[in-house]
Amino acid sequence: MVIIKSRRALAANGQPEPPSMLRMFRKGLEVLTGSSQAEEALRLIFQPTENIGIKINTIGRRAISTYPETAVTLGLWLGKTFGCEDKIIIWDRTNEELKEAGYRLSRSEGSLRIMGTDSYGIGYGSQPVINRSVASLFSKIQAELVDSTISLALLKDHGIAGITGGMKNYFGAIHNPNKYHDSNCDPYLADLFEIDLIKKKHRLTILDALRVQYHRGPAYHPQWNERASQLIFGFDPVAVDVVGWKLIENLRAKKGLPSLSEEKREPTYLQTAENLGLGLARLNNIEIIEEEV
């Protein structure tokens, strides 16, 4: 698990600086893989023939979504490394949400693809995929168009799940996430991630903690939104979210707020995920390396 911090991550207007984002991506993957070159790190994670999906979160529109300055910087770097931009797909649920978050839609040959599941000719599969407590139609982007995926998710407090991060980001890949919010989203989030369409394609979580909504999330409330100027990288999807959870708890304690456990919304789905063999849910079992660029 790698945390990369940068004092230059955000411009004076609060938006990410693309050159700083690229430096953070490069350093994070070098440290995570032990590579001396960031491009070598990418080639250890992905095959050059793969279509790579970057699943983002734009439900909060421009106020609190994965910024284009972050996702597009990553997508263009991946495209340049593997020699074909259109093998990279930045995507989320709807074109409207993407546009309102500041993205320019694109499906042009030879260019970075940016699109929603509701794009013409895409949509959801016709047959539900069933696993334990979950039965859902999957976005054809996740199911058919991509071979491997990156969860580029915002770190936010969540009024039901406790936190929303890299694992919950995949709620945007199914047609009925509204059905899976009972009991702090437990066991639904773990059961969803266990499905092969996610588990076998997921290669990397990059948790966007540039600014963290640490209370009253997932909606944007500026009085409870803190600049943290960091990205969290990991191959273990559970462990990344656990480290994000710790950051939210630290911010809450700093501001005199009760813990998520005290508010009865501790993200218990993370322990359920560990029980299913999806990753590590105990912080003392997670090795964390921190660097600054």
C-alpha cells in the first residue's frame, strides 16, 4: 500500500494540477511495484493488448467527482505508454453526469474514450449476474469492452456505508445499486466485488484523497471537506479502502466528530470482504509506504 502526497497537487482554485497528478501517478506505481521506471510498472500490471477501463465517480457532478484533470491525465499516460489511446476507456454511469463533472465525451477511433453506460449501443447486459446476495445487470463497458480495470475513486464519508471508496465505486457498474444499501451495504459490496466480472478484471485501486468529504457524505458540504493532497495506491482493494477509512476517522477526530462506529455506520463490509478472501481488512496487517513528490 502506497500513499503519495504532494503540496502542489491542487491549484489555488482547488482543482488538481495535471503535471502534479502525473508525478503522483508515476511515483505511486514505481513504489508499489518496486520498478525504477513508471512505464515499466504499468507493463507489470497490464498487457499491451488489453482494453483498460478507468472507472470513475461523477455522481456529484463538478462539486465532488473524480476530476477530469486527474482521470484524463492517467488515461492519456496509459494510452501513450501502450501506443493506443482508444484502448483506454474512462467511464461511469451516465453521459449527463460525466459532462456535468467536466468531461468531454469521446468515442472517436484513435482517441481516449470517455463515455457512460447509457451511451448509444452500450447499456446493460440482458441477463442478471447472481452471486450470494446480489443479482444485477452489468454495464457492457465492464462486462464486454474492458479486459482490466482501475478503480479511480473519490474517498468520501457515506451516510449508510460509512465510507465510499474503491470497492463501492463498482456500484456504478450495475443497474440496481439502490437495492444494496441496507445494513451498511454489508454483505452486498463484498458479494458484488467477488463476481468475476469485477474481481478478475480489477488490477489497481487509486483512491483520490486530494480532498476528502469526511462528514455528511457522499454529497458535497464544504464545511466538512478537507484538503488532504494525497493519492492511495494498492493492488488489494480491501486494504486501500481500509487505509482510506483510517484517514476519514482521523479527520473526524480532528474536528471533534464521533467515529463511524459510534454513529453505527462502520464499514463492516470490509471485514466481510476479507472473510471472502478479497483482501486485508485489519489495519495492523497492512504495510503502508508514504512518500512525497
